[in-house]
Amino acid sequence: MKLITWNIQWGRGADGIVDLRRVVAHARRFADFDVLCLQEVSSGHHQLPGCDGSDQFDQLAALLPGFEPATGVATDVPGTPGKRRRFGNMLFSRLPVLQVFRHSLPWPVEAGVMSMQRVAIEVTLDTPLGLLRVTTTHLAYYSACQRAAQIDRLRELHREASAHARVARPGMASDGPFESVPRAGPAVLVGDFNCGPDDPQLARLLAPIDPATPAYCDAWNVAHPGEPHEPTVGLHDKAQWPGPPFTFDFACVSADVVQRVRDVRVDASTNASDHQPMLLELA
């Protein structure tokens, strides 16, 4: 199974041009992916550089026929008359999607700090490896306080989902809302975490939770033990990131998936965003 995660900056490349077709084409060249996780998808945001305000959620779905989309809108506010301005994440899967959760992450008040609501999309997929839970998110950038709260919530969601996977839930045989649909235990967590490999907040995300919950592990360290993370930000867009490139994007797997990690790679060639796409391959 191949999964790509990518902060696409609403499709804006280092050349300042917004081009979703270019984003999808680069992702396809990188890998024949089964799952594509995208952060920073917009709709109605004319004020974003290079953006015409069109509905990128619909456009991306049209560009990926054969994939089932799951949309996670983080911010939803008034736009032009009769329209909304929305911003968030998307997940696309060509594997069967059994269940979708859209989790609003904590947003504690921090005076004087720019911030926005954040969201995590969680899906349970029926894969050749068995049931697998995939979550994609984009954590706070300006506020370490908010990012810490969001990390704690992701840990709690992982604990909750692992418990659901262990305990059969009574349900109905019909298609009603009480139908018992599985929530997978084995898990993948990907996205733009807005913290580096040596940040204590990443260490907090990867710390043990409880004896019954397999902790998250950094898949890069599994695939490339002892090697520094390849940078994922600032390789091409020196207008926004004039300093040395660095890593904000991660793929994590629960301890019961570690043995399935075949490879983790970063595509350093594309300039279709200010971030680089990352591939996680499970065997």
C-alpha cells in the first residue's frame, strides 16, 4: 500500500501559480498511490495569493476519478454573497472506505497569536494488509500551546480508536446509524505537524500512551534508522522560506504496523508547493 501526504498550499507553487492539475500530476509521477492526503485545500478564498476563490474540494475530486474523497473543513466562514470561505484537508482512497470521522482539534485561546481552527480526518480502510486507520491533519503553526493541545487530542483519539477496535460494539444488522462498522486498530498518522524532528512536541506525540495502545512511531526512523530526516519545506520557495530547508511533514505508524514499513521517501524535485510530498509504503 502506498500513501502520499502533501501540504499543497492551495496548489500554489514556488512560481506563484496555483495549479491543481500540476499537483495531481506530480503526485502520480511520484508514486502509483492508493491513498493521497492533502493539507491546505481552499474554497472561496480570493485573498490567498494566486487563488481565484474556486472550490478546490470539488476540483480535486474531479481530478481523481476512481478515488473516494473525504473532506475535512477546518474553517467555514462567510464569503461573497451566497458563498462560504472554507479551508481544510482532504483524503482520497481507491481502497474501500468503511468509516470516516472528522475531528475538530482543540483551539485554546492565546492572546495576540494568529491562529485558526484545525481538523483531523480519520478513515478506516479495507486494505490488502487488513483494516487500517489513516488520519491526516495540519497542526497549529504560530502557537506552540495550541499545537500541544492538538497533539494530546490526537493521542487520545488513538487511544479511543484502539479500544474500539478491541471491543465489539453492539449494533443493528440494518443500515441505520447504530450499524456496527469497524474502527481499525492499526494506524497511520500523517500530515504537516509544524514542528521539527527534534522538537519535544513530536516526542510527546510518539510517547507511550498506555499498555493497551500501540504507540505511534516515526516511520522515517523505522525505514532509515540513524539517518536525518529529509527536508520537506523550503527547498524551492525561497521567497517564503529563505533559510535552509527543514522538516515539518511526517508519517507515523502505530507499533503494530512498524513491521510493515517498507520505505519512506520525500520527492525533492517538485516545486508545485512550498512543501514536498512524502511517500509511505507499507508491505
